[in-house]
Amino acid sequence: MYGCQTKYDRWRSLVGRKLARVRSSLAPLAYVYVLWIFIHFAAARLYAELCVPNTVQGLVLSPFLVSTPHCTALLWAVNEGTVSIRSMWVLLGAWFSGVMIASPRRRENRKRVIEDSETEPDSPSSKESR
């Protein structure tokens, strides 16, 4: 019982430290995704306003405005923002799926460790029964 429990405690401590490192490294990524969301929103609004105005004059000028540097930059920001936001959702979906799949296994593994530690031959209770 005691040997298995110390191994379990060491394993749990190691996993806890690794998770703390992962959490601290994921915080900046969350800020990057929030920044991309704001960039995408602003660029989409500005592109609609500056490059394809909602007037007859905008209809006539839009073929000329689309190729201007500011419209090209805004379109790039909209497209890259779309890719970034899409990858964020895929990453969150994969993480959530991993949590959902791993959660029952963790409970089963905890039960198995507890059951194994109770039936371990070197435990004091097994020595008393001999």
C-alpha cells in the first residue's frame, strides 16, 4: 500500500506541476486570440466602410478601391483573423473533447489505484491476516 501510494503521490505531483506550466503558458495564447477577434471585427467594419461603401458611388469606385494598399491590408486582416479564430475553435473543441474522454478514465484509474493498494501483498493488513 505505501509504495504504491507514494508512487501515486509523486505522479500526481508531477502532473500537477506540468499542468501549472501549461496553464501559465496558455494565458498568453488566450490574449492573442482575443486580440485577433478584435482585429478581425475592426478590419471587417473598416473594409465595409472604406473599400465598398454602401452607395452608388461606392459601387462605381469599388473596383478601384479594392486594389488600394489600405483595402488590401484590411482584407488580409479579415482573412487571417478568420483563420486564427477558426483554429481557436478547433483547438478548444479538441481540448474539450480530450477532457470529456479522459474524465471517466481518470475516475477509473483512481478507483483502480485505491483497489490495488488495498490488495497489495506488502500492505500491513495482508501481514496481519497471515
